[in-house]
Amino acid sequence: MQNSFDFLEIDRVLALLKPGRRLRIKPYSYPFNFATIGAGLTVQATRVIDANCDFLWVATTISPPQFSPSYGVQIQDTGSGEFYLPSSMPFSLVGGWLSFGESGGNSVGLGFPRLIPANSNLLMSITDISGSGVVAGQIAMHGVRVYEYD
């Protein structure tokens, strides 16, 4: 995984978030693909978290990385109405809100992992903030699937 969390740290976080439960984790990523964005416009992409497991989000990547200052990003769980960011923010500043800094390449690790419930319907809105339009790309949320068992 492209961030600073190793699996022992993830286990410790899950022990805090789901105390007393038996868990199994599996690395996974949820990509959000988006089309070319016209000057000042917004496109949206959706993903549904699998119904049989939660997702512990620990890092985010963007491709192509050289355009990261050109994208404004907002993520909402449309089922609960919860927004994961206070407003649409430049991807390059998401690190200031959700992470402690870049951790290599185009990956931004979260300062503290975010547990997203099973079957959440995530809507990512990507806005051109450069004023000149930006190319199509992908933003991916990386982490682990969290399975509970008896």
C-alpha cells in the first residue's frame, strides 16, 4: 500500500474501531474514473462499498499526478448524506485535511484511517479549478476490506 500504515498499525486501528470483534482484512482499492472536465465544470463518479464488508480507507492516489493542483475534490456518502471533506478542496490540499503529507509518488496517506460502512454509496465530485479544463483521470481510495466473522 502506498502510505505509511503497515498492517500491524491497521490491526491496532481496527481494534479501536471494532473492539472485541474477530476480523479479517484484505488490501483493496476503489477507483473513481472521470472524464475530461471543461473549464470550471464538475464531473461525478460513484462507487458502492461491497455489501459484505466495511472498507478502511488509508490512502488516496490520483492519475495523472501532474494535474493534481487542477482538481477540486469532494466525497459524499449519499446514503447517509455525510461529506468526507468540508467543501470541494484541491487534491493537493486534501493532504492538509485528511493526511500528514505525501508519502511517495502520487499517493496521499490519511492522517488517521477512515472506516466506511459496508454498502455505502460514495459520490465523488471532481471540479476543474484551473480555469482551463483538465484531462480525464482516476482518483483511487486505497485501504483494506474488513470482514467480520464468528
